[in-house]
Amino acid sequence: MSDSPILFVRNVARRFGGTVVLEDMNLVIERGSIHAVVGESGAGKSTLIKVLAGIVRSDSGTIEFDGKRATISNPNAARKLGIGVVLQQAGLFPERPVLANLFVNREPLHNGLISRREMEARSRDLLRQLGLAVDVHAPLGELGPAERQLIAIARALLENPRLLILDDPHSALDRRETDRLFAVLRGLKGKGMSMLYASNRLKDALAIADQLTVIRNGRDVLSKARQELTTSEEAMIGQLRQSLFPLPLRAMPTLAGTLRPQLAVSGLGGGRLSDVSFAARAGEIVGLAGLAGSGVSDLIALLFGAQKAGAGRVRFPDGDGLPKTRTEAARRNICMISGERGNGLMQDKSIAFNLANVVVGARDWGSRWYSPVMALGRAARQIEALRIRSAPSTPAGSLSAGGQQKVIIAKWLEIGPQVVLLDEPARGIDIGSKQEIYALIRQMAASGCIVLLHSRELSELTGLSDRILAFHQGRLAGEIAGADMDGARLLQLIAPGEAEGEGQQTSREGVA
Amino acid sequence: MTRTDTAPPLAGSANRKPGRRIRLPAETGAAVGLAALVGLLGWLQPSFLDPANLSLLLGQAALPGLLAIGMVFVLTMRDIDLSAGAAFHLAAAAAALLMIAGIDPWLAALAGIALGAGLGLINGLLAITLRLPAMVVTLGTWWMIEGLSLVAGKGQTIAPPGANSGFFTTLSGKAFAVVPAACIVFALLALAMHVVLHRTRFGYRVQAVGSNSQAAAYAGIPTPKVRLLTLVLMGAIAGLAGVIHVGAQGSVAPGDGSSFMLLAIAAAIIGGTSLSGGHGSVIGAVIGILLVQVILSAMNLLDVDAAWSTFATGALTVLALAVDRLFRMWRNLRAGHGEDNLLG
């Protein structure tokens, strides 16, 4: 085995329609090392990975793998070269057994039938190596998120790849699970595996990487070995997102605090949530922090009428309690905007059609007719106001992720919402649109909405919220406001006992 | 596309400029095909254009055509109703039996339509309470309804008396001596339903649910109600077609309408209604059913063995699906989203 780098990426570019996703990407991965690629979502990480995985073709540029120039025209070509890929959406089948997920489309045959015994034999060592003690015949859906992630990695490893690519593998994991994942990755590195690790969490990338490449707007802006990274450079990368959050706007100066309409929740329980009480006033952005399973998503579902409450009382500004259905919520100007764009967008329909979703689709008053002329007018207005760069008749699915999210927000703005529930509203979109959406959230609050914001990105919460409610295991674990709002404090509240602040994290890294 | 140097390069945020291509209606392909086929047949076999033949053709197209109108709504909602043909037959049989029992034919007809709507209601309630696709539910109810009509008719032709009452003379009559009454009902209903699908709140909701039912639910669209109403509409239209059949033919035979469900689905697809939901065209379905009937009638005129007609209908449906799919793939490729297909 030579010591030359295993992978060279030179001047790779890719555009989708008029959108430049990769402009001039360069990357060198050394053998037997972990190379982290960091950048905001939308910077081009995922596309770079898809190019290497053969899912997306590059428009120009060259890729050299193992000293030879490679054309990766499809996923099979990548596999043959020895590139194993674990994508963000891992493409697993939750209803199928673990074994079936490990050998998708590559099931070993015995006399023409799939041999379960051989699958067990081939996966046993690997699973033990990954520290996975699971029943391989149980449906994958019964496993925890960390285990599922490791299964996805195991599936890639079964191919005996020489380069393992991981796209944001810890996005669904909490601290402890992330540590477990990192331990596995370090073990693989010890066996000589080369890895490309893409992430938008800088701290995690710094903890695991030997080399680091920062990418922004489809270009590599910095590439260095981890040890050579100066603290000032580290700080610079960390501050990339600083300017993202707009300053708070002055909210409703005419109304005194007590007179402002408010959302009062007392003793609310349902799903994972139990006995939660708080109040939120108009003009306020209240952050909701919590890991998966903390009950935050249940809270949002309850307030939007998507789930039934088990206990407790809620009083909305219009004087009524919880909506019984999502339709009732929409009619009472309670809106929910999710980062899961599949839940919000009709891809094959025009922007104008999408914007009529609530005004025409949900309401049962007003005209019984759907007027295309009015829909176009509505679309023209929102396209102008939210700077969606497209025509009203364009299918919503052809917009960039940021544009799609703006369409989803715009359809709710059309009804003048009273209560706005935001569930990771800026997930997976580029920085430019993120800034615009953050500004919109501020505007909504300033115009008298009650805004509840949930996000997994703690910086988003601390950057936007007036105060933050932290949830842990279904209960309200604490509230922080003003100068107390920083990521470390928050992490302690939402994951007590698992994260002892940043100092601890770096010392642990030193040991490993 | 060029980018100016002054604008900050925000990767991902610049959208493709809207194209200036003229957007042809989805029905264009089917309409051109129909016109070409009629022209070709008129040239090959002038007797094809005889008023008598055209009148027969229109009469044959009207009843499955009515079902196709309802089917467009169901398909647009990204569902499928397999029981429509059976509902047609049961409604016809029930109306005929009520007439035999001495009830006024018009009232009996109304009861037939109500029965169709009721069957749709049962389909709908099953689909929304069990949260099953209508296809699964109607696969079951299809056989149940078919069984009921066999029981009701005892496997015999049901011929109600009073062939010269107003009901029968109206429905078996012809406007301008050529256009059967059923055709007029078909044409009027098609126009009305076209407006309903594209210009009313109900039609909007049907398209929204079909395009992305998850997003529709999250936007507050009452999706269960929309599904229920659409299936009731389908049932009522099947009932209407059934009673028109009784009026026009004067009797109901056991095998009547057995091919209608598949014809209706084929017509809707040929007319540009997408099986993946979200898009539908009533006018397209009208063109579609005419196209199917023209082909069937042409095979008859050109002395092709009748057994081949079923094959031809199927082949045409596959052709329409292939053309639609290829067109979409080509358009996606041009829009630069070609990799979508690669993933399946």
C-alpha cells in the first residue's frame, strides 16, 4: 500500500438548472485518516458526497481514486471502486429485519434461495466489531437511532470499502450516542480505513477529524490538518454563523405586557409530554429546546391539533382550548411550519396552488370557488414580499430548498397567523435563505404573533429566541432568558449528566 | 445562465428562471390522437362517418364516460375505485326492480342514484376509518356489490314494464335525431365537473390531497372529508350511469357494465389524469373514452375479430402511460433534475 492520498477531487463543479451547488471543489483524502468536511447546510457537502457516491454526476472536474482517474457514473461504479457511502437518509427499511437491511440487494444465495445462515455468519463479526448487540431478526424499526445509524454503517462496511463516506451521521444522535459512533469510527481508522466525514456541527467534526476542509458556497475555503489549525482559525470557522441572526425588532410598543394576548398552557400532558405549564405572549419568540424523545415534538403536535392531549388545559389567545384537528387549528389561525418539506409542499403543483393551501383548502368560509386569477395575485404578492425568485406558475418542487420553505411560510402568512409553531423551520437550506427566514420569524413576532420555535441547532435557538424552555424526558427542565442563553447552559438542561460543558468534551478528545 | 459579479453568490438560493415555453394543456396529445384517428378512419372507411355509426359510438361512449368523470376525481385524489362498475350494475338492477314493483320510474331512478351514492359512502367510511387506500377497500366491496346484483337479478335480465312511459322515451330518445340522451347528460356533466375540479374549493382540495396528502393535512385541509365526498361522488355518478342505462336499454342484463370500470380508468389515464395523483382532466377523460370507443368501433368496421378489442383497449392504455411517462422524464431531464429518475 502506497502512502499517496486515496482520493483527489479537483475543480469539481455541479449546477442544478441555474443553481450553482458546487463551483470549484477540491479535496484530498489521506489513507487511513478521517477527513471532515464542514460547512453550513446548503454549502454543497451533500452534493459533493452524492458526486462521490455516483448519485449525482459532476459537470466538470476530475476525481482520482487510489491513484487512478475515476469516472463514477452510478452508485454501482462507486461500489466497485471501493467507496462505501452512508447517506443522510440512509435508505433503510424500518419494517424489515436487521439482516435484510444489511444485505439489501446483495443477499447471499444458497441453491437459489436467500441464505439466512450465511447472512448471519457474514454479519456477526462486523456487528460485534461495531459493538452492536442486537437481535438481527428483529425489525429495524425497533432499534434506537444510534443503532440504526450503526446498521447503516455496517451495511456500507460489508462491501469492504477502502473509503467510507459518512454524511452527517450523528444528526439524529444525542451526546452519548455520538460518542459511541466516534469510538467506532476511531476503531475503523485504527484498522486503516480512510473516511470522509461531512457535518455541519463544527465541534463534532473537530473532535473526530485528522484533517478538516471547510466549504462554503460550493468551494473549499480552508483545508488543514487538525493539529495545524490555530485557535484563531478555529474561532473564525465557529463564527461563520454569527451574523446569521438579525437583531430583535421592537415588538408592539403600544401594548403593555399584561394586556398582550397570550397562550397559556397548564399541566399539559400527552404522548411523551407530561405536566408542562408555561405562557407565551404575543410578540415573543419562545424557544423550545429538547432532544428527540424529549416531548417537544409532542407539544407542537398537541398545540396544532395533530395529537390528542391526555391531561391539562390550554388557553389560546382567541379564548378557546386546544384545537381538535389540524383543520380547526388552521381555521383558528394557529399555524405549524415544519422543516420536513414533505409535510408542507405539493411539489408537482405550482407556487400559486401551494399558496392557496390554507386560504382555500383549509377554510370553509369565503368563496366556494377557486379562482386562478386570485391565486396568481396572491402568489405575486408573496413572491415579492418573501423574495422567492420564481414565477407563480412554476412547480414548487423546482425551487431550491430555501425557496420551498419560503412558499410553506408564505401560505401561512396569507391567513395572518396568531400562533406560529415552528419545527426546525430552516433545516437543510442555504445560508442566504436561512437569514431571510430568520428575519421573517422576527417579523412575525414583531407583528404580534406568538412564536414557538423548536430547533435541534442550539445556536438557532439562542440566536432567535427571547427566552428558551428546555425539555427533558417529557418535562419542562428549565427556562433560560437573556444573557444566560448559551449553548452549553442549554445542553446541560436538555441532556443532563451527558454533557458537562465544552471543556469536558475537549479533554475527552485529548484522551482518545 | 450567467451570474453577475455584484450579486453575492448564494449557492442554492438562485432559482431557475421561469421558462418561456408555451404550456400545452395536458389533453392535447389525446385530442390530436382522436382527431387523427377519426380522420384516418373516415378516409379508410367512409361508412365510419355515417350519422348512424357516430350515434351508436356516442351512445356506447356515454355510460363508461360518465364513470370516467367520477374516476378522474378519484384518481386525482391518488386513489382508485374498483367497485364503480359493480355499483353501476347494482344501481341499474335496483332501479329496474323498483320499477317492476310499481314505483314511478323517475322516483326509482332517483333511488338508484341514491343507492350508488350510498355505496360510495360505505367505501369512503371504510377507507377513512380503517385508513386504507380506497383501492384495497373497493377490491372487497366490488365483489360484494357484484354478488348483491346477482342475488337481486337472480342471474336473469330484468326488464321493467311500461316502455312507453316518460322515463324510457326521454332516455332512449335522441336530440337532432343523432345524439342520444345519455350523451347530452354526459356532455353536461363533464362540463360541470370540469369546472368543479378546477374552479371550486372542493376540486382544489381533491387536487391538494392527491398531490401530497401529508402536506394537505398539515395545511389544515380536512382530508378525510375530501376522500369521503370524492368516493360518494364516484358512487352517485355510477348510480346515475346505471339508471340511464335502464332508461336507454329498457332492461338490465347480468353482464352489463362489466368492462366499464376498466374502461373508465383507461379513459382517465389516456386523457392525462395522472395515476400518481394531483392532476386530473375531465375533458381529457371525455376525449379518452371517445378514443377508446373509436378504436373499438373501427375494429368492428374493419372486421377485426371482436376478441381483439379488449387487447386493443389495454394496449392503448399502456401506450398512453408510456407516452406520459416518457414526456415527464424528458422534461425532468431538461430541467436538470435528471438524477431524480436515477434514484427511482
